[in-house]
Amino acid sequence: MGTNLSIFPEYCLINRKILKLQSRNCNFHYFFSVKGLEITKICIVLRLHFLSELTLNTFIMDKKRVYTFGNGQAEGKADMRNLLGGKGANLAEMNLIGVPVPPGFTITTEVCSEYYELGKDKVVELLKADVEKAIANIENLMNSKFGDVENPLLVSVRSGARASMPGMMDTILNLGLNDEVVEGLSRKTGRPRFAWDSYRRFVQMYGDVVLGMKPVNKEDIDPFEEIIEKVKEEKGVKLDNELEVEDLKELVKRFKVAVKEQTGQDFPTCAYEQLWGAICAVFRSWMNERAILYRKMEGIPAEWGTAVSVQAMVFGNMGDTSATGVCFSRDAGNGEDLFNGEYLINAQGEDVVAGIRTPQQITKIGSQRWAERAGISEEERVAKYPSMEEAMPEIYKELDALQTKLENHYRDMQDMEFTVQEGKLWFLQTRNGKRTGAAMVKIAMDLLRQGMIDEKTALERCEPNKLDELLHPVFDKKALKEAKVLTRGLPASPGAATGQIVFFADDAAKWAADGKKVVMVRIETSPEDLAGMAVAEGILTARGGMTSHAAVVARGMGKCCVSGAGAINVDYKTRTVEIEGITLKEGDFISLNGTTGEVYKGKVETKAAEVSGDFAALMDLCNKYTKLNVRTNADTPHDAEVARAFGASGIGLCRTEHMFFDAEKIVAMREMILSPDVEGRRKALAKLLPFQKADFKGIFKAMDGCPVNVRLLDPPLHEFVPHDAKGQEEMAKAMGVTVQEIKKRVESLCEHNPMLGHRGCRLGNTYPEITEMQTQAILGAAIELKKEGYDPHPEIMVPLTGILYEFEAQEKVIRDAAAALFEKEGMEIPFKVGTMIEIPRAALTANRIASRAEYFSFGTNDLTQMTFGYSRDDIASFLPVYLEKKILKVDPFQVLDQNGVGQLIEMAVDKGRSVRPDLKCGICGEHGGEPSSVKFCHKVGLNYVSCSPFRVPIARLAAAQAAIEEA
């Protein structure tokens, strides 16, 4: 180590910790600065009392950075995923439970942090001794030598964060080869083609990942693939495996020339130079664009970092007794309890995952299903496309036994990678598999029924937001019968997708931003396509199987995907796709059925999804554990019916203003607003009353027996009046006044800051006749339904209360109007009067307001606006910068700010219940369906949350999880 530290004035940062260390000779302070996601400045400073030379060892705490595994032993285990990443922890665990794993070692996630803090050279210096010792351990177990010409050890270098990020970071295989070592490998194995195939793969992968050999333009293919295609054309062959040894040598030669020309660097020949380049490239890949985007999508913190696992290579490309594959202990698409997967004979693992070659099925039943979809006869299938179960029965038997062992050990569906080298099976990875929302629910409920997990675990295994996928539309069966099938591929990720064809990720993002629905069409996807996949309705690929990058990522994102549609020919340069003689261009519509693998021409109509029995069983399980009720925000009977079908226990917010925009109603509403006196307003309100009553009847009927919380008119009046000349002319004619009078009145309603202006209870107190009419409509509808045998439970909510006296004035109008109505109808009906808490002052004086209000409903949208001082309509202008610079961790309008807004809510609940112990409290903003916000609401003792109808199941699951976590 021995590197001398320079002396600088003041303070020092190391290892993300501010420390003050004192010794007899010196006093150290550590600090650091960050800009966005990049470490921009590192200062290492010593304030010396006496001049002395100190080395890096003096400052860095003695800690373990490298953990070895192999031969049934391991320094790590499954519960060390935070330190070793998911891959490293599971490699260690598999060793400990007797699964055959090639020996290796894992460099911890903490070193990734050090890489960004200290830089490459310092990290290599820190790791050098430990890595060399770990390599020696692999050499001993594999009886070979790293970098040796006659008996070479080759290794793989892979990433592994604590949360699975499939394909987002980088991998290098066959590391340790050079022009001399490849000849030694050829002599040792007696397989020159295997040796040179491994070498060309290594140069290709290392050149891409470490040296940055990328396509110059997005229309171009990979520069190495371009060379391969040219050599195949020269040799008159179509497939990679038809190339001879001399052809592979020519490829390596041309690859190296291309690397030199494009990067200016010679390809490294020293094994350790290659190793350090690969390790640091994996650390660098933690901050590549696709990894950053994926972390944002999945909510993975940037500070977690990635581990690096280095393993002895085992080879699936050593002939017909070798193979590589990916398998799942259950179906990741629909959750079926059926072992499945894909394999390739004489190939390496990246061939399967990258989708470059379309692999075959592992199980016989999987192969038969595949053949049926592809229209291949059983005779042809057996002859040309046999499953592993048929082609390698002994290996299959061992693989099946080990996948069962791993699922039983982890008690969850496993996603596994394996290699067969000359008849010996090796496992390279296992992890809890990514799955669709439907598969997530089915697997959890099946594992519960099979006694592998308990009820609480089943609930905790389900991600609330993924339930949204179960509620996505599906194709209408009648429309499907009339749709033209263009081709069939593999049903890689279920769902229905219709959209315009795009070929590139950046175009997909632009089109989607313009409101267009797009389907991304690729030869095969790579991690670089993530931004496009994220916004696409669906993904269609020409190559790749059920375990390809496209399939795995699409399932994880809940996106419809059809992969391996071999009949399609994609031309990036002309931006066209030819399917069975039909040419479609960018912008044309196609539809994908991710459940069957069918591709249709044009648009196919969709309908609402039907929830499954497992989904209903999961929701019943939620009811068993939840303490927090889930209501819905609904303004129409249809929305109320949908929400009730999803298990909503009532309506937490019914916005009356949304009822005024129908043609007949808006005229009367405008007449009321533009009338110059009370008499004119009452006349117009009398026209509105029957409309409002009919609207409320429909909603109360849909929610029979459940509470319905109706918010009185909230928006400022200028939102309802005509601002265009034509609309003002029509209004003047209808009211029998001049256009100038209408124009003047409209202008008088305009406000500089309407969000804080004449709205909410301020309207009701200025124009009490509005509150009076709405009260009569709400309670009149309830009375009529009561007479018809229904059981309505109306709640009337005063919006935007900031002062007790505002509420008292509105409450008096409501109760007086109710008393008059009850006397007229000769019938009373129970109802409650409450208020929205959406102004910070209301939260601060909640004890006073609760002396009159019977319930609180927190309007977290406006409460967030007023607490932060952010406009919800304008925050987009600076939010991306705030998120990038970590000023804000999340968008506060999507995820409740628990430290600020949340404290106001908690304070208001406590203050309110100190006066009224039975005070009902809920929230009705957008946060009501966001899982972490729901859990906060449970923690502070709210009675309910309210959200949009399709978020109700999500909120119910989050509420149940909150109760389980608290127990």
C-alpha cells in the first residue's frame, strides 16, 4: 500500500463518514461533497502537530472487502445481501447447502462506494492483496493458474446489487485469455474451436463493457456484430456456429483492430490488467444511464452500490455434452406451479439472456406447448427441437431436483442460471424471480396453500403497486375474432397492448411524452432500451426466448411482451418491419397479445380485466389483518360501482364540481355565477337542484349501506364561466343581457392566485345559497332512497376551512337547510358534517375546529402545496433538478412528506381527538393509494384512506401490510 498522503489545509473526507480521529501526532477531520449522483470533490487533509509520513493504511478502517466461496464452504451467507449483493449472498448460500457452484469471491457493495469516493487507483490498491489471495484460492480448487499459458484459469466478472436489476449492469465472461493463453486452452481441452470461440466472445464483451466499443449511431448495429456479419457473408454461412477455427481467429484479429481504431487503446493482454479493468467497469456500470433509470423506476437508492462477483468459468460451449440455460421454479408470467426454462446446447449463458439465439425448452411439456403455438408437429419437434428432459435426461433429472431444493430452501419462486460442462451441472445464480402482478398473487396464494409460507408472509410477498397490472385491460374476445393475426411469437409477458410502431428507445420516450401509445419493435432488446420499454404499451422482438432480457424486464415492469417472433424482419435504417410479406412502417398500429404470443395488424379493442380467484382470496386475506378502511374518490355511479367491486368501504371524496360540466348543467351553473343578485342566483340554483339530486341518488344507490362523503363546491367560479367570445355570446343570449355585461362579470372573477383565492368555504360563506342548494340535493336524494328501501349514509364536507368561524358559518347553513327539508319531507335522516383539513392553520388549530366538526378529511394535495409553498401545476419546472441533487428524495405530490405534511396530519389528529375522542379521520388526496403513504396513515391512527377506484386494491394490501408490520 504505502502511498503517501499530501498535506492540505483544513479537513478531509473518506468513506462517507465525517470523523474526527486524534492521535499523539495528528488530528484528522473527514468530509465530502456530492453533486447530483456524482462525487465531485475529495479532499484528504491532515492537520499535523508534528511532521510525519503516513500511509493510506493509517486512515482506512481495517475491514473485510472480499468474501470467498467454493467447494461447499463460504465466508458469506444468504442474509448478507446488503453487503454481498443478492448474487454474492446466494452464491455463498448455495455452496453451504450443497448446490454445485464454481468457486469464486465477492467484492462488497461498500467497495463500490469507495470506488466513487477514492477513485480507481486507490480502490485497486486497497483490494490488490485480498483479490490476489482469493484468485489463488480459486486456482487451488480448480487446479489451474490465472494467466498461465499451459493450464489457464478463466474467470467471469458479474455485478450484483442487493435488489435484482436484471441486465442493467455489466458482465464479462472468459476473462484471462490472450493470444498465447488461447493456444494453451486449445491444447489443454483438445478443442481449438471452443478456445477461439471463447476468445472472440471475451474480446467482444470486454471491448464493449470495459473499452466502450458502442455503435456510433442508433441505427447502426453493434460494431462487433457488424464484423461477424461481414465475415459470415465472406464465408457464405448464416449461423455463428458454422464458422471455422480460422474464421474465429480472423474475427479476433479484426475485433482488436476495431478496438484500436475506435478507442485508441490496444487490447490488454495481462490477466490482472484485464481483471482490474472488468471489476472497475462493473462498479462504473452502477452509474450508467440504464441503471440509474431502473433504480428510479424501482425505488432503489443510489447509495446501495453493487457488489462484484468473480467466479471460475465453466463452459457451456464445449460441444454437444455442454449447454447453458435459465430456468424458473414456477411460471413467472402466470404463476403456474410448473418448472420451466430454456437452454442452448454448445453455448454460453449470455446467448440465452441476450436473446441473440432463440433457445429450446427445458421440460417436455414446455416444449410441446411451444411447438403447438409455433404450429410445429410433434414429429418435427422431437427431431429438431427436443427439450432438455428428452435430450439430456440425466442432467435434467439433477437440474429438476436442485431447482426443487432451492425453492424449498428460499420458500419462493427461483430464477436460476446454470451451465453444463461436458456432462457436469453447475449453478451460476439463483434469486427470487421477477414476476408479473398476476404471477405474484398466484405464487403467494399457492405457496400459502402448500404450507410453505403463512398468511402474513403471503401478504408481505405481494407488492401493492404490482396489483395494478391485474386491473389492466384485456382484448375483447369479439374484436379478437375479427383481428388479423400477422404472426406468433413467445408469450413472454402477459397483457394486451395496442400502439404505434417505434424502433428506438429515445423515439418511444418522445412519442409517449406527446401522448401517443407506442409498441417498441426490436431485433432484440438490450439494457440500453430500458427508457423506451418503460413508456411503451408493449414490446415485440424478433429474437430471444422466454428468459431473454426483453422477457425478464417486461415481466418485472408489468409490460406486455412478445419475444422470439422469428417471422419478423426488422430494418432499423428504413424504420420498417416486414411480417409474412406485409411491410409496416414506423407509426403504423399493431397489437400484441402477451398471453398467447399473437401479433395483430392495427388496433384491437380492449375491455376491463376480470379479477381472478386468487386475487379475491388475497383481498379476503387483507380484510383479516387490516385496521384501516379504504374508501374511494368517486364522482359518478360507475366509478362508485367499480370501486365497490374492488372492496371500497365507502366514498371518501365525492367532488360536486365535476357534476356541473354536462351541457344542460353548465348553462344553469353559469347563469348562477353570472347573476348579479341573490334572487337571480336562487333562480339558477333551483334549475341545478334536480340535476344534483339525481347525481347523488345514483352514487348513494351504488354505495348502499356505505358512507358517502360529499365535498361542497370547491373550485373558484372562474373555472365554470366562458372565457371565449363565442361562449360569452351564447351566455348573454341565454340570460337576456349584453355580451359586455357577461364579459365584465367574467373578468371580475379572474384572480392572480386562484389556488389561494375565492374558493372552498369562502364561496359558501359569500354565497350561502350555493351551500343551501347542495345540502338540499344531498339530503333530498338520501331521503328519496330511504323511502325506496335503500340505506344511504351521507356526510357533508366543508372544504378549505382555515378558521373555526368559517366552519361554524357553513355548518349553520347546512343544518338550517336540513331542518327545513326534514320538516317539508316529514322525515329525518342521520348525516354528519365535517371538514377538509388542507390549510396548515387548520391543522394547527384542529382542537378548535373539532369542537364543531364531526370528522376530518385531510386533503393532502392542497396541504402539500401550502406546506411546501410549491404549486402542483408548476413544480415540474424544477422537480427533476431537485430530485437529481437529492434536495428532494421523491415527488411530494406522489409520496406523502411524512416529516412535514405528515407531522401536521399527526398533530391535527391528536389535537382533534383531544376534544372529540371519536373523531373520524381520513385522507382523500392522491396519496391515499400510495403504499408508503397508506402505511403512514395507519401508523398515525387514521380511520380510512380514500383513493381512485383502481387504486383501492393497492391501498387495501398496503393497509394490511402496515397492520402486520406494526404487530
